[in-house]
Amino acid sequence: MKKYILILLTSVVTLSSCSDWFDVTSGSEIREKDHYSTLAGFQQSLIGCYISMTDNALYGKELSWYAIEILGHQFNPVTSNSSNSREMQEYEKFNYDHTQIFSDIENIWAKAYSVITNANEALTNMEGQEASLNEVYYHVIKGELLAIRAYMHFDLLRLYGYGDWKNRSAELNSKKTIPYVTTLSSIPTPQRTGKETLQMIINDLEAAEKFLKEYDPITKKHPASYYTSIDADGFFKDRTLRLNYYAVKALEARVYLWEGSKESIDKALNAAEEIIKAIGDNGIVMDDMYTYSYLLPEISQSNRSLASEALFSLDVSDVTSKITSYIIPNFVNTDYTAMYISPTDVESIYEGINSDVRFTRMLDQTQGDSRGYVPMKIHQASLDAFNKNRLSLIRLPEIFYIAAECYATSATPNLDMALQRLNKIRENRGISTPLENLNADQIIKEIQKEYHKEFISEGVMFYYYKRTGCKSIPNYSEEMTDTQYLLPYPTFEIQSGRVQ
């Protein structure tokens, strides 16, 4: 049986044909004539892209909390006596073969390219509109649309393309990967090599950065009162719920780190350090964007989602209904789909450090049953209004970890700075003993541990292991290869001649 690491369980969505996602339909042609004649039309299209990103097939479920940290965080079935439990056990062992996961794989692909198509439609209609739109709105909307296009393509590349790029230069220069779609056309977009695709992602991010740098409210070119005066409809409210300037810089850091060359490591570090410098000790506070670099004194049941550390989140409608069968603080034997982490795994992940708030405040042990701990970041019943329905896609600790990794692995390593960045998060999570006198390899091992501790139930570890080319992962006995790491292309893509 061919095995794949799967980021989701099951789906019952019926798919359309490939042409539905890439063709320019008569409906979109009609919309061009009236929808994009006003600022409101472009605003609606942009917000529509974000709403589409909250689809269950994307970050509303499958690619965020429902990924359940399948690598390194073993969530256990309540009992082995039900079909649901058997399904969970198979999932934990990565024993879904190709035919069983077709619908899930194809649905992710379809929904992601649907978002891209919508962004492309709006971008196409923005051409020549700068004079007719307020310059702030024009730059911000166009910058965000380009960032959305880059974000979606990058995650498609991370899912369906190769990891461990620093050891793959020959393959990435010859093998084709996902199509990078930038136009509205009935002509299929050609595949390009991995390096060509990465460069197109970077091109979009650099363009987005330029559009946002001078006009995003959080960059403080204008006083807050200026944006208030032009923002009658609240368009700029809470920039963390949109791909703001610093979120774009964070995505740049991710992309460069994925590529992994020494030159890219330096660029990833520059992007990360720009964010860290902007955050400082007090955080970015501009209008309704509040992003802080530490939360130790504040972590409580009402804000365990850590939304205040987000550079970019999505507002996902009615998260409660999606998680109620899985995140169950006091589950019983009949709660077959309840997710929890075994005490042994918790002890291993947190190294027995009882002062770490990620252990003491972010996990709840089942009462009257010592079998495990439930991750509580998105448990809606305990969250206050600000934190409800928010799923964080980029949080600040990742930026500190990226900076630490870059300092440790650059052409001119700075191990002191690597430890400083790593210790910053550890200290603010309640770990009083700093890491000291470590070599580069030891620092990288500590960074991996920190990713484990920090990102339970956020869908991050799959990408970390794939990016770093881990051959051995916790709770899985076989050696990891591309067979497990690559999600296969949908059948209709293979039938149309696309290769992986």
C-alpha cells in the first residue's frame, strides 16, 4: 500500500471539473462590468478571498487545527471499538492509500485555486484604476491581493511539492511542480520548475510589500487620524485579520527559509529581524492592530488562542460547530472522535518543565481520567470575544524561531544571537533557565523542540518536518521519504498531463 502523510481525515465534497477553476466564465465577465466600477466592488472581492480561505477544505479546518499536528503530536482515539476510532488510528499511522484520499486531496487543490482565481480576477480589473480609486485603498487592496496569491501558491507548493530544498538543487531545477496562475484564461497554465515557482512567489511578495509599505496603517506613514477620516466603513479595522505589511514580511521569511540556500537564509533573517525590530518590547499598536511579542502575564482561559500574538489570522465563522466533536475537555468513552495527547507524549514534549505555560495553561487534562491532555487553543467556550473564531496562521514565536535558525545556519553564524532569539520565547513562556553554550547543531535541535511546544494544534509541524527533511519522526516507525511527504496531484491533473 502506498502511504501518504495526510493533513485531514475525510471529506464529502463533490468536485467540479478542472475547467471550472481556471476558465473565465460568462458570470465573471458580467461581474467585471459592474462589480469593479466602484471601490466597494474591490473591497468585496478582497474580503471574499479571505472568506474563501476559511473554507473547511482550507484554513477553516483541514489546513489549520484539524491538521492536529500529525507529526510529533500523537492524538489518540478514545477507544478502539468504533469505526471512527479505527479511522483515527489509521490516520495516526499514515495508512491512507491513494484511492481513499482522492476527494480530500482534490478538494484542497480546487478550493486553493478558486481563491487564486478570485484574486486574479480582482487584480486584472485593478489595472488602470489607480486614478479613480483613493490611493491608499488602491495600494492596500492590490498589495493584499498579491499577497493572497503568493500565500495560496506557497502552501500548494509546500503540500504538493518537495521539501528539504537545500539538498535538492538538481531535482528542483529539472522537475515540474504546481502551476503558478497569474491570469484569467481558458488556456491551462504551464507547470514550471520548483525554483521558477519559488521565484514567482517571491516576485508577488516583493510587489505586495512595495504596495503596502507606504500605505498600510501599521507602517505609520500617516497618523491614525488620517485613516480614521477615510475609513467610514471600517475597512482597515484589525489588520491582523488581513495580510498586512508585517505578515507579508513573515511570509517572505517562510519562503526564503523553505528554499534554504545561504543567500536565502540571509534574506529570511532580514525579513524576520525587521518584524522583531518593529515589534520591540511593547508590540505593534496601530488603530485596531495589537500584536505583542510576549503574553506570559496574560495567558488565561479567556485568551488561550494567543490571537494577540498573531501577525495574520482568519475570522472563521462558527468555529464551535466544527470543533465540538473533537476538542472535548472532559470526554468520555463514547466520544469516539475526541482528540487528546497522551501523558507520556506531553511529558516528552515539555520535558517535565512545569513552569511552561504552554503546558500548564494551554492543555487541559481530562478530569477523572488520566489518559491524556486536550489542546485548548481554539476551545470557544472559554475564549473572550476578541479571541473567538480566530485561527492564527502566522504567530510571532515562529518569527523568533526563524531568526534563531538563520543565525545558527548562515554563512557567518551568530550563535549568541540565535540563543537570544530562542531564549526570548522560552522566557516569556515561563522557562527561567536559559539555553547557553550550545553549538549550531544543538541549537537546531532545541528549535525543533520549541516548535513542538509552541504549535500544538496549529498545523505547523508537518511543514517543519518536511522543510528540514526529517527522515525519522516521533510515533512513526518507517523512514520518511517523498512517498509520505508529497500529497499526490489530483487525478484530473495527472490525466491532463501534469507531472509531479
